[in-house]
Amino acid sequence: MPLTLLDIFAFICFLTCWTGYTRFARIKAKNTNCIARCLHQHRIHWMNELMTRDIRVGDAALLANLERNISFFASTTLLVLAGVLTLFAQVERLEAVITTIPFAELPNHASIQLKLGVLAFIFIMSFFQFTWSMRQYGFLNVMIGAAPYDKLGQNKNLQAYAKQMAIVQDQAAHSYNYGLRSYYFSIAAMCWFYHPALFIFASVFVVYTLFVREFKSRAVKAITAGQEYLRIEQARKSGKTTNG
């Protein structure tokens, strides 16, 4: 049997951590301030402001910068995937290296191939997420190109259109985030080559790290505060426009 009972339990724990945290974060973001929730509000503000600008060169530059980051990860993922696939031809050497590591679990040929297959699958899914994110940013560029100029920013129809643009950008950002999570959990998966107990610990630690960064970090607090300031300014601007 290529995997022990501890290996199977560790893999189930890994899958539970990944899928469980993804579901937890999606549900909790609906009623709790976090990076995803607050940035969605910022994107709505951004798209509403974009509608009031006749020249949108700055907005195009910001979107290009976001796409460039995603493109970097997409191309890097292909290189990492190529490296993982290359290791399939070096299983014996990898087995010998693991054997020399103190306290490492004694490997066998089949288990190493299976673990490499899991690692390859993670990066394949990551590549799919990054490329889908890039495509959605392309859709957003088309929507921005089609967006008419609204000088006063009081057109309800165009405000609804701006919200739809924000939704597309939000979905692109979610895909990017899922791709990054794949990188986090791939580090946990690499610990499986050493020992399944370390694999379990790394999976739990990745969940803890993601939770702190997405829900409890200083960045979340700053983004939340900025969201309130923007809401106040938007209300003040709407009041001035109405009075004017």
C-alpha cells in the first residue's frame, strides 16, 4: 500500500482545511468586514468615480498593473508545474534525498509519485484560476471602454452599470485570490514529502495565516476605515450635487 493510514488522514485534513476555509471565508465575508468585502465596496466607489471622468488613462494604468501581477503568477505557475512534472523522471533521486533527511518518513516509489501528482494538480488548478482572472479583467476593460461619460454622476442607470463593472472586477479578484491560496496550500503539500504529521500542521497553519491576513490584519482595518471615509464623501458629494 503506497500510503499509510496517517497519510490518508493527513490528506483528508488537507482537503478539509482548503475547502472548509474557502467556504467559511465566502460565508463570513457576507456579514463581516474583511479584505474581500471591503475591497468590493472600494471597487464600486472606483467604478462610480470612473463614470464621471472623461479621460480614463489613470484607470487604465491601474487595471494594467493588476493584470501584470496576475500575468506574472500565471507564467510562474507554468514554470513551477514544469519543474514538478520533471521530478516524475527523478523519483529515485528524490527518494534518496528524502531518506537522508533526519526524522523523515521512509518514502516509497508509489507514494512519491502520488504526492507529486497532488502537487501538480494544485498548480494546474492555480493556473486555471490565474488565467480566468486575466480573462475577466479583459471583460472589464471592454465594459469600461463601452461606459459613457456621466459628468454629474447622478444617472441611476449608469450607477447600476458601474456596479456591474465592479462585480466583474470582484470576480476577477476572487479568481486571483484562489490562485494565490493554491500557492499557500502547495507549501503545505510539500511538507507531505517529509512527514504526514508535518503536512497536517502545515495545513492548519496555512488556514490560520489566511484567516489572520484576510480578517484580522492591519490592512483590513485600514481598508474598512477608508470605506467609511469614502461613504461620507460620496454622501456629501451627492448632497452638493442635489442642492446645486
